[in-house]
Amino acid sequence: MSSEVAFQKCLSASCGSTYSLTETLTGCPKCGELLDIAYEWDKIPVPASLKEFEQRWSSRQNPLDFSGVWRFRELIAFAPEDQIATIGEGQTILQNSPSVAKYVGVDDGNLFLQYEGLNPSGSFKDNGMTAAFTHAGMVGAKSAACASTGNTSASLAVYASTTGKMKVLVFVGSGKIAYGKLSQALDYGALTVQIQGDFDDALLRVREVCQEMGIYLCNSVNPFRLEGQKSIMYRVLEAMQWEVPDWIVVPGGNLGNSSAFGKAFMELKELGLIPHIPRLAVINAQGANTLYDIYESEGQRWNDGQTENDHIEGYFDEMTRENRRASTVATAIEINRPVNLKKCLRALEVCDGVVREVPDQDILDAKAQVGAGGFGCEPASGASVAGAKLLRSQGIIAPSDRVVCILTGHQLKDPTATVAYHSNDQELFEKTLAVRGVHNTPFGNRPVQAENDLQAIMDVIKARG
Ligand SMILES: *Cc1c(COP(=O)(O)O)cnc(C)c1O
Ligand SMILES: [Zn+2]
């Protein structure tokens, strides 16, 4: 695939300017709006049916066919094949979970967990990073940077360390990052800058630094990242034998994932590759609920690209004046200024979407259910299951609906939150969870103490049944 079949395009309906792929941009130079990647589909050899992509399983020795992202390269057609940077991302699994179906309240067999924790760096971010990193290579970047609540930095750092192609700089808010994630950035050799502030502060700074120092920016304002993340939906469809589910439920932070999913379905429908589009539910944590406020409370809509920008900017100005800060145990979605807000509004329109907010208590309870009934996940991912349960209880999801919840991050990413939920360590519980309003642990699996004595140990086991 050559670069001539794809280009960058301003998201704003009134601007709509286009730019070549060779330009490194993080927004439209004319109006400042987000950029999208657009394709001239009639020049791309897209298979006539999605089923044809399955044939690539037989040529897995080709790294592009092995990749769960680039197997679908005709649908992400911006990179020449010899310039694609892949590390085997996207080997993920769609698990049918009877116990989570019961918890959510849908019919047995109807609840699916898409476990993106199986990616090389342990989160869905690798789907997008392979695309952004590829584009960075295409434009000859020597160094790349991101701000992160942890998973973006882990992902960028592992692409840099495995390919040896780029110097990497990551900005994290101090004290705001789960240890599993911080340990990755450090271990993979990224220059890690801990900013005194939160994610929203770190993102503002990294944008300035990239501008000043000519560094390639890999946050999800980067439109190429979202192209890679479309593949999560292709794999979900593939695992369902190309049948479209009724619901996709995804946690919302910076809203890159939800935006990418909407774009994936919009394009598949336009290409005639799917008969209809599933509904999308984006789930905020209650302590970081900007999208919920703007979409559900204030009724803001995509409106064919004619968004009410003054209203949305006013919302953020007020947030600044009141110094409102995001706060949730689900640190991956602890974001108050989602950069992809407008793209997400488009996705919600395309997918007849809904947005919900869930408290940390529900997030952690759902997370415990995911662990007990499957591969487990990090706190943010639990929001999708908590959100599905809420939508079911509101009658918006029906028991007969087929529901796919995206588990965005690996179980081991945030051991502190998990241990705080399950263990008897009251001090840890207080400082990790009680401060977030989590007071109950109905699914806590307490470790039991036993003397170092055979009979005592057997008694303890019997007492637990
Ligand atoms: C990044 C991330 C999210 C949020 O995704 P967005 O695309 O920013 O909305 C959710 N969960 C995990 C585990 C993440 O790493
Ligand atoms: Zn523009």
C-alpha cells in the first residue's frame, strides 16, 4: 500500500482541510481541530468479504499476517508494508463468560469479554502504538514522546526497546500511576519524567515539549493510533464469526478507543462489509465523567460535524475555574479533558450510542467478577462490565442482547488495587480504596493465615469448604 491512497483530514465539517501523510501534525494547522485518517477506498484492494482475512492465519510466519492489527492492513492502509513496525500485537481473545453473564443479567452465552491484556505490553494500547510508531518511522522521527496514565507509556517504551528504532520520553503525573505500568516504562529504558500534576497537566506539557523540541507525539491526538485500534473491532467480529453483536461496551478515558471503534464500524458499513452497526456504550468513572456530563446531561451531539464548540469550550473553562480534577481508582480513565471528545461524539452517533458513569465501588466489584470468571483485568476495564450491568438494570440492554465488554488492560497492571480489595490489610484498604468511596468488598477473596503445622493448615482448608 502506498501513501497516495490515504491522507489526513480535518474533522471539522466547516474546515475539512486535507494534508499529506508525510506531515507530522497533532491537529489541523488551519483551525486546530482533530485530524482523521481518510482513505480512497476505490484504490485499495479491500477483500469482498471479511472472511477472507481469516486466510492469513495460514501464513503466520509473515509478521504482518501474525499481527492482529496488520492482518487487516487493507482497512488500515496508510503504511508501505516494508515500513510497518510490528511486535506481534493483537493476539487477543474473545472469551464467553457464563458467570459474568449472570452478574450482568444477560442470558447465558451472551456475555463476551475481549481481553486486550494479552498484548505485548499488557493493554489495548499496542494496537494503536504499532500504527503511530510506524508513522513515526515513515516521517523519519528519531524520538517519540507521550503523556500517560501508564499504559500508553508502557506501550511506547516497549516498541522503542524491541525495535531499537527510537528514543522515548514519557511524562507521567507524579503518584498517579500504577506500579505495574511505571515498572514497564523504567524497565524498557524510557526517559521517564514525573510531572507534579495529573494526566491532564502532563498532556499539556508533553504537547509543548514535542512542539519545541521536534519530538514525535504518540498520544491519541495522533490520528494514526486510532487507525490501529480499529482492529480490536475486526478481531471481535472475527471471533463471532463475522456476526455483529448487539453491544460493544468500553471504558472511556481519552476516548481514543471508542472513537476508533465508531470509525471502524462506519467504514465497514460504508464498504458493505457488515450489514448493520452494533450499539456502543462508553463508560466513565463517576470521578472522571466529562463525556457523561456533556453527552447525557447537556445533550451535546456530533450533529454531522456541526458541534457546539462554544458550549464545549465553556464546559472546560468552568472546569479550569473550579479547578475540578479527575479522581478514580481506575487510573487509566482518570482523565477530565478527553482529547478525542468530538470523535467520540461522532462514534456515538454512528453507533446509536449511550454513555454511563459508574462509581469506583461498582468498578471494583465488576473487576472481581471478571477475575473470578475469566482472565481478570485492571480496574479501568472493570468499568465496562459495571456499565453493562447498569444498562441491563435500566432495561437498555435486553437479556437476549449479545454484549461484548472490552477488557482494556491486563490483570497484573495494578496489583495494589487488587490486593487492597481482596486482602485483610486495613491500612492498604483505607489509603487505596476507602479514600475513593469504596467501602465494601462483597467479592473479596481473603487470604487465610495458618500456623506452620500440618494439622492447622488442613483445618484452615476444611473451614473454608
Ligand atoms: C488507555 C486506557 C483506557 C482508556 O482508553 P481511551 O482510549 O483513552 O478512552 C482504558 N483502560 C485502559 C486499561 C487503558 O490503558
Ligand atoms: Zn481544520
